[in-house]
Amino acid sequence: MTPSSFSNAPPILRNPIVLAGIGAVVIALFVFIGATIFGSDDSSGKSESAIAIATVTATPTLESLTGDGLKGKAKATIDVHSAPYSNSMSLATLRKGVEVKIVAKNDDGDWLQIVYPPGSELFGWVAVASLEIEGDITGLAVATPESLPQADVPTSQPLKATPTPNATIAPTVTPLPPLPDLVVGGFLVSGQTLVVTITNQGSGPVSNAYIDVSVFDVTGAQSLNTVTVGPVNLQPGASLDVKTGYNAIKGAAQVLVIIDAGGKVAETDDTNNRLVVSFATPGASPSPAATATATRSP
């Protein structure tokens, strides 16, 4: 400021006290700026900045992790694996011609890590030979697959058989129902007709059965007559008289009588239901008690 300009200045600026105050403010301002820029040394000799600088950490994204990567297309329909080897778990199937992003490789460079499904933040592994690659994979980062947790499979212990004492197990036998047993209980001649008595000597009854009574020649080769009676209900120990229709006067001197020759009735013994009957005086009218005898047939 020149003397002429100082003389032309307002009276307040020509006051010595005001000028001294302005000079003190200017000096204090320079001291503050110097302290701010150069700081102050602490006892350890380190310089600390008086201005705090805030650091902002951005959330990592897929692009920040993988960069631009490379592009590839599947040469054929292939499997996307969980690790860079063929016997690792298959995650999905990649169809032929689908474009994927390649982000890393394994140590040997024969497997590539891709973003799968495309556009997601998930990864998988495919063999190098299975892709048509746009670019050079030598600059890709080397990735180490995460090991998948394996389930603990308990070792099965062989079961020890508990020894059992030797014991004879009786078979379960279902008892058969009681059966009848038919026999020739006797015979007589009524007029000229042979009458045979059927007796049930078994432990079971005859229920609503049809029974044949047959007369044969004594050899059993020729049937002379057969009658069927029924339905018959015959309790154990009961008897039934049956007219055979055979003429005992005009017929042969001996005949064979068989009860149930066809085996229609289930019996405990079907070998004892026959009897050989002999007539003493054929051709006459004999008395039953005096002229007829019976022989049990084997």
C-alpha cells in the first residue's frame, strides 16, 4: 500500500490498533495452516495427519471376483462337475452350443471353472476339451475346488448268532375229524330177497351220504346186483337194513356183498366192508337162520 493510497484509506484502516489486530489474525492463520500441513512429531518420531481420511470398502461382486473372463461354448451335451475330475459329482447338464463364462482353471490346466448356471453366482467345472474357447486360457487364475463334506458311514458289525440248545421241535399236526367205518353187520333172506345190515363201527357219523350195496359172484369179477340208499345219516354204533334186490333162492350158492364199493364215503378202514354169504339149499325157500352162513372176505 503506497503512502498516497494509505492516506486515502478510510479512517478505521488508518487506526494503529486495527492494523495490529489484522496483522495478528494473518500471523495466526499462517501458523494454523503450517501446523495442519506439516503436522507435529510425537515421541516416536512418526508424523500423523490432522485430517482423517475415510475408507469405503465396496461389496465384492461376481465381476470383481472373476473379471471379464473368457467365453466358451459346449461342443456337445456335457456334465458340469463339482470338482476338476471326471468322477466328481455331476451338478447339471450343459447342452451343446450353450455359451458360458470361463473364470479360472485347475493346476494342470485341463479343467476350467465356469459360471453355472449362466448369469448366476455359482460355479462348476468342465473339461477343457469339451469347450470351444474364445481367447487364451494361460492368463486365467488357478482355482482350487472346495472339498465336499463326506458323510460318515458307520462300519457295520457282524451280528452274532445266539446259540440255542438242541431241541426237538414237534411238528404241528392238525387232527383229522373222526370218520365212520362201515361193515356188513349181518344179513338175512326175507322171502327170496337178500337183506344186508350196514353197521357204522367207526368214531364219526355218516352224514347225508349215498351208500351203494353191491352183490357180486364169489370171485368179485361179476356184478349180480347193486342198490343205492340215501341220503343216509348213521351215527357211530348204529345199523341200517338194506334190501339188495338179489334173489337168494334162485341165485348162486355163494355171493360176495360189498358196502360202498365205489368209495363214496370216507372211512377209517375201507378193507373191512365186504362179506361172503353162503346159501345151504339153493332153489328152495330156506329159513334164514338154518340155511345161510357168512364168511368175512379178506
